[in-house]
Amino acid sequence: MPNITIADTELTYRLKHSQRRRSVQIRIAPPATIEVVAPAGFPQKEVEALLHKRATWIATQLARLKKLASDPVNASLEHGAQLLYLGRPRQLAVMPSPAKRAKVILEDDRLTAYLPAVPGQDDTALLRRALHHWYVRSAAQLLADRTAYWAAEIGVRPGRISIRDQKTRWGSASTRGNVNYNWRIVMAPPETLDYLVVHELCHIKVPNHSATFWLLVSQSVPDYKKHRAWLRQHGNLLSRLLEN
């Protein structure tokens, strides 16, 4: 991967060309790699010129990742680690269990994972699977309930609800009314989760981000801008837990 010096800092960037891109997309991947997806045939020299032009934004993102690296929340799956659920850190406890299957239970601010004691078993892999299953199941139940509530408030009838592990999206809605949610949203505060549900349900009525769409969102979530900002600020924190 080529290097580039931005704001007196030497950085590595990864360039990929795509036939489907019509503009240049820039993102910062932890710990400090710039990922660029450019339209087919877009010159590397112009990519580097654009990176220099976005130097202030890149520096801000790098500072955010540095701060994230020092945050203990969602940083590990060890006993005593802090894992987010509904906007609050929950202390992880890993306990042996005589049962044949792993089980995860939330009690107040303690998230306990009971793992069967099997000789030669990879407890780390088992713990990851158990926690992933618990988060996805919790997200499915909670999002189904909140979708039903807000659908009645907004006056829409959503179709299928799917829980996914999306890399760059918190949710989406199809023209047929099917709604997709990123399970990681269950780590966000309840009010932010509700904003996402309202956002996607409003897309059933208005399939774009026009002024009409945002007016519809604001009727249910007047402070929606606060929740959009929360997701932008904490998205990396949510995404680094149980990442593939």
C-alpha cells in the first residue's frame, strides 16, 4: 500500500477502483489506514490531491480513532470487560456451567455468559458465538416491538423485518416496506434506537432524504439531529465489538 504525508504525519492508504462508483469515497480504518474507493480510471495523482484537500477531516477522524483506542468499552471479551447495551456499559462475567449449551443473562448492569466446561474447547470462540447470538436475539425482539409501536404512530405497515450485520449502514427500508436493521443499534441508547426505527419507517412513505422526509421524521423525533450525531460519534465504538 502506498504512503502519503498529511499534516506532517505519514499515513498508509489503500486505493480501490470500482465500476459502480461515481464519486470518490474516503474512510479511515482502524488503527490509521485511509481507504479510498474511486471510480474506474480515476488517477492516483488526483486521489492524493483529494486526500490533501481533506487533510483537516482526516486528522479529525484519526484523533477520534486514537481516543477510541483508549476507551475500555467494547474493547475486549475478557472477564470484567465493559460491553454496551442500550447505551450503558455492562460488566461481562464469564462463568463455567454444567449445562451443555452456552447461555447469556443480563441482570441490572451485569452481563453473565455461562459456558459449558468441555476439555479442549475454544472458550473464546464459544463466548463470541454466545454473545453474538444474545445481542442479535435481543435486537430482534426489541426492534420488532419498537417497529410495531412506531408504525402505528406514523401510519405505515412494514413488511418483513430483518436483523443484519451491516458494515456501513444502521438500517434500510425497501419500496415494498421491508425493513433491515443493524443488530448493533441495540448497543445505542433507547432514544437513538427509536430514532433509527422512525427513520426507516418514514422511508416507507418518503423514499429519499428530502426536506419532506426530515419533516416527517421530526414529527415523531423532534431532536433527531442529536441522535444522528450520536451515531456518527459512536459508530466505531459500536462496530468494534464482535467484529468479523
